[in-house]
Amino acid sequence: MGLIKQYVEKRKGRYFTSILLAIVGVVSNLFSYVYMARLIVSLISGNRDIEFYFSTCLMILLMFVIKEVASGISTTISHEATFNSLGEIRNDISNKLFKMPLGDVMSRSSGELKNIIVDQVDSMETSLAHLVPEFTANLVGPALLLIYMLILDWRLALLSLVPLALGMSVMMSVMNEHYREMFQK
């Protein structure tokens, strides 16, 4: 992991920008739901102001566009940085391969070398291009949602965590039982 880190460190600005844009996408998506809630509350209360509904619908549309654009640019930046890193890793592997004794290189099959240079390096793409920005942004989203819910009504926010806690405990008990069976096998 430390070896991969040196390649990622060279492009940390791009990854940071990608993470920020992914967070902007998640936040704008959350705001679209906030505007949708305002629209529903207004409908239920009998508001007949067409200007309000028009501007709220425009804000929902704007939030959706911001989400899509920010997410798209975030994905593009993270993929560009990742593919540059993977290309550099492949170059370094090839340079190291050229410096190895010819007997060591000839003792390995071309399939084994291809597996190292192509397949093993490609396996890092998903982690670097998707996991870094999307995982971070998807952690921020629920945290912001919880904060917003606490601002609205802390009692309901805490009550909404009960199904999460119950679900997690059920999942952990099922997983622990499954792991015990697998461990015994």
C-alpha cells in the first residue's frame, strides 16, 4: 500500500478536487430533497402561490444539474489521475523488468508477466478511481443528513436511528453466525 501511496501522492491535488466535487454532488442532491420537502409542505398547507412552486421546482432542477455536473467532473478527474498513476506504475514495472537479468525474465512465462503488468495493475483502478472520492462523499452525505435532522427535531432524528441500530445488530448477528460456520469448516 505504501508503494501505491507514492504514486497517488503525486496527484493528491486532483484526488482532493475529485473528493470536493463528489461532496458537492452529494450535498446538492440532499438540497434537492430539502426543496422537495418544502414543496410538499406548501402543497399540504394549501399554498396557491404559483411563483413559489415555479421557483422551488427550478431550484430542484438546479440542484439536480449541479449534482450531475459535479459528480461527472469528479469521476473524470479521479479517473484521469488514476490512469496517470497506473501508467506510471506500468512504466516503472517495465523499467525494472529491463534491468532484471535476462535469465530471470526468460524463466517466467509471458502470461505471468502480462498478469503482473496488466491485470494486477488494472485491479487497482476501481479502488483509486471510485473508492477514494465516492466513499468519502458517501460518508459526508449521511452525516450532513443527520445534522440536518437534528436541527429540525433532535427527538425524531434519534428515533430515526433506531431502525439503523436494529438493522446493524441483526446484520452483525447473522454475519457472526455465518463466519462461525465458515471458520469451523
